[in-house]
Amino acid sequence: MTPSRKRGVLVLTALAALAAVGAAYFTQHVWGMQPCPWCVLQRLIFVAVAAAAVLGLLWPTGGAVLAGLLAASGLAAALWQHFVAASAESCDLTLADRIMAATGLDGQFPEVFMAMSSCADAKVDLFGLPYEAWSGALFAATLVAMAAMLRRR
């Protein structure tokens, strides 16, 4: 992959990750889709993916590795939310809740990073798919793109 193509993939990755957070913010505040702890953790991971992609503009290999690892963790969070947390009565004090509390972002930026519903109540479909399916698909696409960047050195 040429250096200019790598830069393009990294810029597109950063923009897509930030667009995902923007879409979540929009659907929360305009459509009333309140996030659970696993939702806001995925928002944080998208922000971290964007930061890693921007880092990749300076250090393509390191940025791609970091963005890929973050995307894998985001995919794991989306899968956990779909298959485990959505069936739970409560998601208080889960790993997602503890991570978000440890970052302090829920207090500094509550409009983006504060969980407002339980996992069982946050079962929301967006255009016929569960919300976590959309984020999981974007995390998977990011993981594939970063793997392709690293494979074609």
C-alpha cells in the first residue's frame, strides 16, 4: 500500500470513528436513545481509535497496530453488549461501568459519556439493526482496514 493510500485509510478511519460518536450523540439527544454503560464505553473506544489513526499519520505502523487493537476491543465490547449485557437485568458495576467511572469522563462530559439507561432498557434498533450491531460492524471494518495496512508493507 502506498504511503498516500495509507494516509487516506487513516484519515477515513479517524473520520468514521468520530462520525460514529457524533451519530450516537445525535440519536441520544434528538431521538431520545439513551445509552447504557457498554454504549458509552464503545463511544470512548471510537474516540481512541480516531486518536490512534491520527497518530498513524505520523507513525503509520504504530498507529495502525494501536487502532487495530482498539477496534478489536470495541468489537468485543459490542459483542458482549449484544450477547451478554442485553440479557442482564442490570449493568451497574460491570466492566464497562467501572472503566467509564475510572476515566472520569462521565463526570467531565456527561452529555457524551454518561450512561443513562440499563443494558436491558437500552435495546434499541436503528434502521432494523441493534445499535451495537452498527458499532460492531464499524469496529470490524476498522480492524480489517488496519490489518490490510499492516499486511501490505
